[in-house]
Amino acid sequence: MHTISETTQRGVTERAVTIAGPREPVPGVLWTPEDADGSRPLVLIGHGGSQHKRSPNVTALARRLVRHHGFAAAAIDLPGHGDRTPPDERRMSLRERQMRLRERHIADGGHQVASARAVEDWRATLDALSARDEIGAGPVGYWGVSMGTRFGVPLVACEPRIEAAVLGLFGWAPGPRLAGYDDLARQVCVPLLFLVQWDDELARRPYALALYDLFGSRTKTLHANPGRHVEIPAAEYAASEAFLAAHLAVPR
Amino acid sequence: MHTISETTQRGVTERAVTIAGPREPVPGVLWTPEDADGSRPLVLIGHGGSQHKRSPNVTALARRLVRHHGFAAAAIDLPGHGDRTPPDERRMSLRERQMRLRERHIADGGHQVASARAVEDWRATLDALSARDEIGAGPVGYWGVSMGTRFGVPLVACEPRIEAAVLGLFGWAPGPRLAGYDDLARQVCVPLLFLVQWDDELARRPYALALYDLFGSRTKTLHANPGRHVEIPAAEYAASEAFLAAHLAVPR
């Protein structure tokens, strides 16, 4: 793990880093309390499709986890996103990019290949972060909705270091598009908060409810609110923070 | 309003009271902070079917609203419950009483008559409580699930003094049994937290989701958890408390 730059603002130290990924270097951001010393809980934040490691909801959640709870938080650019966006896609409109992402997703071998790559990048990131003194082997949580749940389910299912997760804005239906995804969802057994947008035009309600139904977790809470895909109310970021704090905080 | 007895424990004063109801005296309990002075938010707590004004979940929620937020809380025995249980039902088993309650409900004229009576009792209670110095015209909230929602929807729909509500464990389907209830649900426009038990054997999931769908509130959050009707997890009582505190607290 290589640090490119470091700044501190309102008690939060933010480092731009590069992680040695299995196929290519992975650009990431690490947020920790200023002068952090000793191990602490870590939350991995998975951005949504067409977003990146510094999307506003990602950085805002990271900063509040650090400021309010003394946790560490980290985000990476998932394959094809952020600094990993192919040069010919950089000037595209959001709509053009979303179409290209879909095409590339299919051309690359679809759901299972994409998930395997994202999971490998996350596990390399977790290895690198756990080696740092100010993180160590503290409990790990995951927050990611939409594409962050597409890749988050396989990650949480196979990564025993993750002890709690916030997922949502994603659904499941039988069929080849998400082959095997239902089995991975059943393997998710950690305490889970699942966010649903009642009028979600991308992750339609019955499919989102079907995915919630699949999770193997004994503690799994669904929060639904009116609104479309990108309209998660602010209260659910507060709820996410409280949920992760409750399940990851180490008794002092 | 007549006070029968008064005790104070851990900073919470609990008064057994009798309210002059429109048809008969209504037995109630009022919880306030010890030495309360001046107006404050009030939460009305509607008990479930076969429960009463001192059922453990009612008293526990009332006490935490008083202790943690300085609110007032009140519960009454709804018609046919608690001290208003007909003498011949007092020695019945829970199962016998539940059957009798269903029979009586039908004999008395069904949903609309029962609701009208419960709503009248609640409104008389609210009139009496608002006249007290330590409550006054502070904002009012309502908490009630199951039968507490059956009667809570008509109450919240018609009572403009109620500014926030927690409802749940109840569903709606078209048909004569709940005639007009859908229109009342559409008239509920206050911030709302709606609790669903994912495996509810009484308020089945599709009907509970259909009721949530009907509410006219712009701010309406659904919380679902695995488990049967009476298995609301403790975390949802904490969430109820936080929701009511957020929507009723008066800025100081």
C-alpha cells in the first residue's frame, strides 16, 4: 500500500493510496482519526455504478464514521470506475457511461466475472489495511448499495473478517443474469441493514424484497422509504452509521 | 380527569387516572418527569388486542420517553380491555378471550363502530391531558401496533393535534371487514414509522405492505424484521423512541 497524499480536516486524516491489486494497482482513499493510534473498527464503503471512491455519499459517510466513532473507513475505485475509467469513457455523459458500463459488463463475462474481480480488489485492500498499526485486526463492516450490493453480497458471503453490513437498492430474480447470486445471499449471515427505495425504478420493489428474504442473517432489518433509486433520505445515512457503530464498536 | 394514585420511581411519576369518557369513565395511566413544570411533548400509547394500559411494552416505552426525553406519555384501557374487561371474561384464558373479543367485535357492529368508540375515548383523553399545566399544547405523538394501529389509523387521520406516529403489525386488504379503512390511511399525512414483522402470522406480509403503501405521509419509513407477530426486536423500541423524539422534540 502506497500513500500518494495526506490531508487532515476537522480531525479526519484522509489519505489517497494505491493498493497492490491482483491484476492492477487499485486507487483508494483511507479515512482515519487524526493521530490515530492502535487498532480500531474499519468500514469498507462500496460505491454505486458510475460513482467512484470520492462520491459525495461515500466521503460523507466515511467522515462521520471517523468523527463520531473513531472508526477507520476506506473506499476504492471498483474496476472501470473513477481513476480506472477507460480513457475513451472519460468525456462521456452519465447516460452514455451507464450504457457503456452495461455493455462492458456483458462483454467481460457478466455478473460472476465482475464480482470475482471486485471481491479480489476488496480482499487485497482489506489485507493491506489490516497491516496498518492504526487499523489492525479490529472488526470490519461493509456499506454499499446498488452496485455496492451487487458486489457486496459476494464479498460479505466469502470474507469472514466482515462482521456487519449495510446493503440495499438491489434485487434478485431467478434467471441467468444473476446466476448463483441467491446462494451467495443465503451465505450472508452477519447482522444486516437492508435499504429499499419504495419507488425504485432500477431495483424494483418485489425483487428487492425477494433479496432481503434470501439473506441468511438472523439479525436483518429492512428500512424502506418512498422515493426513487438515488433518493435515499438523509435519515438512512444516520441509521447506517448507528447500525455499524452498534455492531462494530469494541467495548472499552 | 381524576387522579386515583401517584407513585414516583427513578424520576418518573406515574399516575393512575380516570378520564371522563363520552360513554363511560376511561381508566388511564399518565407518566411524566418528576416535578414536571410547563408544557412538553406527549405520546399516546395504544395497547394491542387482549393487552391493557400497563402491558410491559407500553409501560417500558412510556418510561423511556419520560426518562430520556422529558416527554409525557399516556395509555388508556381501550373498550373491553384491562379494567373495562366484562366480568365474565376476566377468568378466561388468553385464547378464550381472543375468541370472545372477535365475537364481541362483530356483535358490536364491527370495525367502524369499534374505531369510533376508541377514537372518542382517545380524544377525550387528549382534551383532559392538554388541560394539565405539565403537558399543555405541546406536540403530540402516537405509538400503537396491531390493534393499536387498527384504532390508531382512524385516530391519527382525524386528530390534527397528532404530529407523528409509529404504527405497524396490521394490514389492509379490500373487502367489507375494513371498509373505509383505506381512505383513513390515505388521510394519515404525519411523519410515520411503520413496523412489519416479516413472518407475521396475523398481519400477513402483503397486507402489511399494502397498508404502508396507502399512507399519505411524505415521510414514512418501514422497518421490517424477521419473526412472528409478537416478536418485535428491542432495537425497534429504540428506533420508535428515536423517531418520536426527533419529530416531537421542541427546540430549546
